[in-house]
Amino acid sequence: MQIQVINFQLKDLPVEEFQTLCDAIAPQWAAIPGLVSKVWIANEATNTYGGVYTWETREALDNYLQSDLFKAIMTNPNFTNATSSEFDVIEGPTRVTHGLAAVVAGSPSQ
């Protein structure tokens, strides 16, 4: 499993419009092969938004990193200081602490 964290600040895009946009485009992410989940994150106080993505495999994450959808996020003129960080999941202790729903309860990657 892989975790990806994307952060950015909004520029010339009111929060309310951003939230409406998120609601409208969420189904695009739901259909991405290999995406286990995406948590949409916001900190209005620091104007920081983004997502925490859980990927089944490194290959699924790499495919997303090459996609037009990812490129659109990273080059969107309304998103400044966009960053993407990728991490391996340390599955043993993650299971103990009930993380990632105990590493997607019973997934083949156990």
C-alpha cells in the first residue's frame, strides 16, 4: 500500500466555490483504478487544502502520477505551492493501530 499527500493553497478561488467543485469532481477519483480512498482535507486558517490518498500498489500510484488528472491539479492556476509526497505504508504496526481499516481488512497485500 502507498500513501500520497497533496497540499496546495487556493488563489483567486473562494472556498465555497472550491467546495462545490470538490463535490462535482469527487466521482472522477472514485473511478481511479487502484485508489482505495481519498480523504479531502482543508485548513481554512492557513489556506491549505488537498488530499490524502491510499493506493493499493506503487504501480497504481505511478499511473496516477502520469495521469492528466494529477497534472491538472499540479498546474491549476487556482492552486499555488502544490506539492505531492508519497510514502510506503509500514503494514505491521499499521494493523496494530487499526490504520487504513487494518490495512483494508484482509486485502491480498497482507
